[in-house]
Amino acid sequence: MYTPWPNNSDKYALRSQLVDLIGDYIFFAPSHEVADIHNRVAPVYMYEFAHRATSSLLEPWMGVVHAENVPFGFGIPLLPKFLSWYSEADRNVSLFVMTMYANFARSGDPSASGVTWDRYNSSHRAYLRVDSDPKMLATFYPRRM
């Protein structure tokens, strides 16, 4: 499934597929399995952080890497010392992430800024794609999962 047909000798396509394979194996598939288990006893909300920071020093082909969401959850883009590192879109994403965390802590419902966050369950694997225009999606790469 991860072979980039018909360009299976294209080293860039192979690299991209390898990144998908490793990410699916280490992060995405286990996250879905844990969410399915937790959903049996409690509400589950899933999200994908898909916003690439303006200040990212990583190569663009890498996309949004593991833990790139951390500065956004702690409001780093909003701090005066770092304003020049981040764009207005970055600051808006940071405010959104902090609001959804606070809403979840306050009420158990992370919905924020007019985006209603649907619960995840094993038959409706809804998740929130967090970027400069956050939106609910129905299934996370269903063929790969």
C-alpha cells in the first residue's frame, strides 16, 4: 500500500511513503486503537495538528512533525519576545488551541471559536483538523487506518 505506484523508483515519492508508513505505525494507528478503547468508558475527542508554523526550521517535505503543536498550546506565538517568529495565522491557531484545551478542562467539551467538535467513536471516527481554518473531518485516512 505504501509503494508509490507507478513511480516506485522516485526517491522523493518513496521517502514520502516511508514517512507515512512510520507515522502510521508509531503514532496514528495506535492513537486510533487507544481512542477506540477509551471510547468504551468515556467521551473521546481526537484532533490532528496540521498547522505548519511560520518559524519552522524543518524542510517543507516533512510537513507538520510530532510535537510541533507544543508551542501553540503554551501560547509561545503570543509572547512579545517571539512575535517576530510567528505570523498572525500562527497566533490565531495558538489562541484556538489554548481555548479548546481550556474549554475541555472547564466543561468536558473542547468546542471552540464556532467549531463544534464531534466526539470520536469506533463507528464515527470524527476528528478535528487544527490549522488556520479548523474543521471537523469524518475519518482519518481510512484506507491507511
